[in-house]
Amino acid sequence: MRSLRERWLYAAKPDSWGKLLVPFALGQAMGLGPALDAGHGPSITAFVLGLAFTVLDLLFIVFLNDWGDREVDAIKRRMFPDGCSPKTIPDEILPARALLLAGIGCGVLAIVVAILASVVLDRPLLVPAALGALAIFVAYTLPPLRLNYRGGGELCEMIGVGAVLPWLNAYLQGGRALPESLWVLPGFATLALASAIASGIADERSDRAGGKRTVVTTIGNTLSRRVIEALVILGALLWLATTLVGLPLWLGGGAAVAVLWRATDLRRASAAAETDAFGPQRLYKAHLHAAIMRGAASIGVGLVVFELL
């Protein structure tokens, strides 16, 4: 029997936090150059407020996504009672109303943090960007658009996780809307799209039964894996191509190598990650996330070194 604290911790899904903490860290690294150019160096305040916004945004997404997906989650539990982890609402870990209110509360607090940061750090574009970040998720999973059900949810995640969140943190840290390091975002957004598609692999049959239109339910497991693997290679190449816009070859090249090194493990794990093969699917996604995290870490550290040299 879980305690109330343990139930909320389970609902918060800490194992998935890397999906937003990675773009947070990348964005903060992107903002370092403008911060140094302005003569004041990195801002601890910008770092703390950016982290606070990111965590609240993350909880806003996690709680409301469980609320929005409660029916299809129940379908999956009925289809695979022993093949997937317990779902927060169908397994009565927490009531739907509690998650709805908690999600809304986290969204409101995220906007409050953005307003505070905008005033303290003089970032006039921050509040519209924060509202946009939350609106992308609303379009993703909540009525009336519910793009994760109608098609286009993966593109929402690519834009929100792969572009808006790192840009927001770069702007928060550096105060410049168009930093030179902005060129690293196309590669990262491409990898975020690969991750978004991979999220649907384990839910293929239950999503289809629940009426969700995702990439995986539309083109199937095998072709989806081929698309994911092609996007990983494309993301690495886009990072390598940053040398064409003035970033040093070792920066983009190092990130590309880090991604492609783990992509070999991803490709080896691919054949076994078939429909309903939940264990191999988890391994496949673990290799994918490792490739993305190592690549982002490489380019983030590279940006810091480049700016400090």
C-alpha cells in the first residue's frame, strides 16, 4: 500500500523527467554566450527560475496528460494487465479530479514563475513564450484540438520540447532572442521528434483501440522504427552541419559522434522491439534516449567551453 507521498511521486513519473530537463540544460548552455557578451556572466537567478519553470511545466504536462489519456490508459490495462505498468487513474493510484487540479495548479505556477522572471531579469518575451509552451501541450492532449488523438501530436512535442523549451531557457539566461547558438536547435528538434514517435510504440494496439491517431498507429511498428532511426541520423547530421554557420567543427562533430555511437545500439535493439514486445521496446527506447542525452550533453558542454575560450 503506497503512502500519499509515494502515490504523487509515482504520478509525477520521475523516470521521464529527463525529457524536459535535457532541453532545459541545453537552453541554459545556449544562453551563456549572450550572458558573457553582456558582461555580467551566467546568472544563478536565471538558472533557478528556468529550472522552476521547467519542473512546473513538466508536472503540468504529466498530470494533465494522465487526465486526458485516462480512457485509453484503461483500455491498455484491460488489454495487457500483466504487460504494462499500473496507470495512475485506471489503477486508482490517484483520482482523476486530483490530477486535473494539480495539473492546472502547476500550469498557473509556471506562469507566475515566468512573470517573476520577466520582471526580475527584464525579459519581455518570456511570458508570451511561457504561455506558448503551455498552449502547445493543451493543443496536444486536451479538448478541443487533442492533436495527439487526431494526428500531429508528435509535431507538437517536437516544437515544444525540441525548440520552445530550450529557446525559452536560452532567452532566460542570455536575454537575447536570437543567439548565435540557435543553430543547434534544428538537430535537437529532430531528435525530439524521434523520441515523440518512440513514445507511441508501446501503446500501438491500445492507442488504435482508443481511437488515437499517432505515427505508430498510422504506419505501424516496423516503419515507425525505421523513421525513428532515420531521424536520429538526420539529427546528428544537422548538428554536424552547424559548422557551416560558424560553430566549430569539434562542437557539432562531437555531438554527432555521441549520437551515432549510441545509434548503433539502437539499431541492434530494433529487430526485437516488435508490437507488444514491451521488454525489447523499453530497451530500444532506452538506447534512443541515451543517444539524445549524450548528444545534447556533448553539444551543451561544447557550447560552454566554446564561450569560455
